[in-house]
Amino acid sequence: MGSPEDGDQDRWEGFRSGFVTLLGRPNSGKSTLVNAMVGTKVAIVSDKAQTTRHAVRGVLHRDDTQVVFVDTPGIHKPRTALGERLNATAADAAEDVDVVCLCIDAKRPLGRGDRFIAERLGPDAIVVVTKIDAAPRSKVVAQLAAAGELGFAEYFPTSARTGEGVDALVNRLCELMPPGPPLYPAETVRDTPEARWVAELVREQLLAVARDELPHSISVAVTEWEWPRIRVEILVERTSQKPMVIGKQGSVLKAVGTAARAQLPPGVYLELRVGVEKNWQRRPEMLDRLGY
């Protein structure tokens, strides 16, 4: 994380910078919205719940403002040790930030999960109704009315897919940033270790083809990094899941590797290995090893 030298303070007079954390239930559109606000892909996305497993920071740069958006795991009723850690990650990411945005899916009724999160936020939080392109206008209006009863400061309807409402939200968040120098260098748009980013790109592609309980059972980590050769370990929880990840004659792994590699610098060689760690989601020592 960069900051100006003491002698450069005058250079940043009038500049604003700060952190905005997005909270919400699983699949409430946080990651897609962060990507839209930053203007490039900084978080993986899928239609599977609990896609986000770490706090992901994306950095928006403007001439007079820098905003660090923090994407978080969806807050849910945990059934495993992993679920408990994901909730803790989200809660920690909401501490000591300048603005918290509560993301509510326009397609789903305002539920107990939304209210559970809302009750733990201060009155200055901003409510963002997401995915308004995927819901009838009447439902969006009803969702905004229901969200208005939560008693927060401001409400923004948005569609990360079409861009509707995103600029208005970003402009308002920039206004709310406190005075201060940039927190990251101008070339930084994503504060994610490179090894984790590669693992996440692989997991994103696996989620695109995974079914039933398999998305929750997959963990991905880089085990060797000798550029341009990268070895990636894919773990599942049961032996019966391993063929599902590999595919017939390796077809799934090949497709996953090709799609992930297309998002990396030219010349990268990804070696994908699949292993089994029984019930890793419920084993604290495995969660420690996997970085959760």
C-alpha cells in the first residue's frame, strides 16, 4: 500500500480517499457491482452462492479521489467451519471503513437475512438495490419501499450489467470519502496476491460447470509458482466428486485451464491437479492451510 512522502502533502491538497465495504446475503450482486464500479474485473463472479470467500479490494482512481471497494463473502447462517469464517471475514471488512453499502437483490423479497445484516449496521449505511434489470419495475419500486423501512441514510437502485444507477452511486461514494492522499499507487486496481488471483480464476471456471453441492466442496490453491509454470491444486471433499471435476478424458479440467489461462499473461502454463480432502470445510486445520 503506497502513500506520499511527507514533502508531497501539498500535492494531495483537496484529494479524497477511503474505503467502501459491500455487505449482503449470498448472491446479492456484490462482486459484479464492485467490478462495474472499478471498471475492470477485480473479483470473480458466478451464479453460485458463496462465490466470494475472501475480502477482495478493488481500487477506483479519479483525478481527485481514490475509492477502495471491499467485496465480501455473503453473510448467511453457517453450517460449517468455513461458513463461520466467511461470516467473520465479512464482519471484519465492515470495521473501520468510511462507508458500508448493504446490497439487496431486487429479485428476492427483503428477508430475515437482509434484516439481520441491517440491524448490525450504523444509520449512515447506504442501501444498494442490485440487479434492477432482472426485475419488473413494480418489483424494484416495492423493494425500494421495503428497504426504506430499514431507516438508512440513502438508497440507490443499480444494475451492474447495464450500468444503470452505477455512476450515481459511485459519484455519491466519492463525495463521502474523507480528505487524504491516495492509498494505492495509480497502477493498482486489485489488491489480491497473484497466486490467489490465479486460484480464483480457476475456481471461477469450475463454478461455471459445477452442480448440486459441488461448488461448496471445491477449494483451489496455487502450490508451486515457477513462472511461467504454475501448479494449481483443486480439492474436493469426496472421492466421488473427483471425476466430476476432471471430466471425461480430462475434458472439464482442460476447458477450465483454457478459460483461466485466457485471462492471464501470454505464455502461462497452468498445471491443474485434483485431490481429495474429506470434509475440509469442517476441519479448522485444513481451513488454516487453505488460507481461510
